[in-house]
Amino acid sequence: MPQQEKGIKPSSALPYQLYADGKLSADKKSFEIKFTASNKVFGAKALGSPFNVYAPGKYATMNDPQKMEDLRAWAYTVKAGDTLSDVWPLHEFENSEYHLRTYGPNGFFREYLGNAADPLIDVICEYEQLAGKLTGNIALKITNHTSKAQTITVTDHGYKTGDHKVAVKAGASTTIALNLSKTHSWYDFSTKVDGFGSFTKRFAGRVETGKPGFSDPLMGKALA
């Protein structure tokens, strides 16, 4: 089979500041995703974005919720500076185990897996900012809403940003900084919580800074 040519090439700056934050509802009966195309950094130059969501496992059919089909998909468009959200009832997933994948432009990807037993922990992937400008790094904010300390593991998927394990006290928050300077701001990592095997959040893409960058070094097999 043909092989991907090795190496990376310059890529244009793109004024995207995109987020897709997913979490279980307070009543634990549905999963909600908020899609944001922020304009806080790029202002009037900021771009809106399409988002496509897929349920890769069995999901209730549109016309008959009592029947399951192998794949469902939803499409959204968010204008610059705006946020919209949608919800997926857990009972519409097979065995009430939710599994959703969100895709956006330029490699943007989010994946969520879990069920009604998810821990009350928020995992938010933010883009690190200094003096109002994006650094090109990730600031992963974790908030523990449970009544005891929880241990969170962050696993890198190929970009050599390192794995992390952190204990967060009850009612506390912490931020894990991921330095992407050696990957040209590309990233792919997942988070899990000890004792909750079904719960996973995965984040991938490239942090845009307003400056030209380079194509994906993992795809180009250009990571040292």
C-alpha cells in the first residue's frame, strides 16, 4: 500500500479557537455537549466552525427509538463568538453506555465514553493564554466535585508530551499544563479516573495561535 510521505510542511495561521465540552447531566439521564467558536483571542478575524458528532456504537433510530442502528450522526454550525449545545439521552445508547465522537476542522477531535455512574469530575481542555495571547500549549483544568480525593491519569497518544497522574482533593481544582512546543502545538491525549473504568475523555487537534505553523508531525513521522 502507498505510504504517507515523511516530513512536515509549513501551514497557514487559522483563527480558530474551538471547544466542545461534554459532560453528564445533573440528573444523570443524558449527555450534553457545548460547542463553542470563541472570538475572545482573534476578535473580528475569528472563524465560525462546523462540528460533526457520531455515535459509533448502536444508537436508537430516528423514526423508532425502540430500534437500534449501527451509526448515527449529527451536524452543527457555530458562528464566531457563539455557543450552542445538544443533549443525548442515555437510554438511546445501547445498554445506556454513551459513546460520542466530535470532529471539527484542522484535526479537532473530542471523544466521550461513560455511563450514569460517571464521577462528578469536570475535565476541561483549555488553550493556555499569557497576556491575552495563546501560547500554543494546553491547560487541562480538572475539578473534583466528589466528597473524596480522586486520581486522574492523562495518557499521551503519540506526541510525546508525557503521561501524567494527579490526585485532586474533594471539592478542589487543579490545572495540568501540556507543553506542545516540540509538536508544533499538535496534541492527542485521553483522561481517565481511577476506579471508573467506563469513563474516558479524549482530546486531539492543534492549538492555533494566530501565527503560521506546521502540518501534523505525527502523521509525517517527524517526531524525534
